[in-house]
Amino acid sequence: MVYYTLGFSICAIARNIKIAHSTIIRLIKKANETGKIEDLKRSGHSKALKQEKEERIVELINFGECETATEVYSKFSHETNYEISVETVQNILYRHEFVAKVKRKHSVINETAKRV
């Protein structure tokens, strides 16, 4: 907003702060209507777990105490008496860049191919 009041063009402002000029236009319009630029608090539910509980879930995998999301879910629920879903554990592990490994029900190579 300071750039705009100093007389800079919308395109110059967008280039300087490296955002789309349409965003600059929207922010100027919002500032003119409301007198401020801040976004409103977002609605929606809060996170299922606090940061320290999420860190504990990651530790269970990192320190080799558990190997699967289901094992983490069971151990974490037993330790903390805090009920979460396996999907929540999977999401947390995904956010921390753990790769899921799925156990195969059938072998990839069928029996006739094994004999050859």
C-alpha cells in the first residue's frame, strides 16, 4: 500500500514484490473498502494434534519403535490415551515425508512365470 500511495503503478508494485498484478488490485480495493489489508481468521476445524504429539508420532518411526502407521496408531493411543485415527497418523507421516509401504497380498510374478 505504501508503494501505491507514493505513486508507483500497479505493474511496478507487482514486479517489485513479485506477485500478480491482480493481487495488488484486490489488496488496494480491500484497503479502500475496509481501511486494512489483513485477512480474516480462517474458518474450519483446528489441527487434531498439538505439535509435541505430532513430534512423538514421528519419533516412533524415526527411532524404529514402529514400522507401520497402524503400529504407530496403536502405540501412540496406548501411551497417551489420546484417540486419533490411522488416517491422521498417515497424514502426519506424509507431511514429514515418510513413504508408505504397502504389503502385497499376492506375489508380483505368478507361478507359471517362476518356473521358466
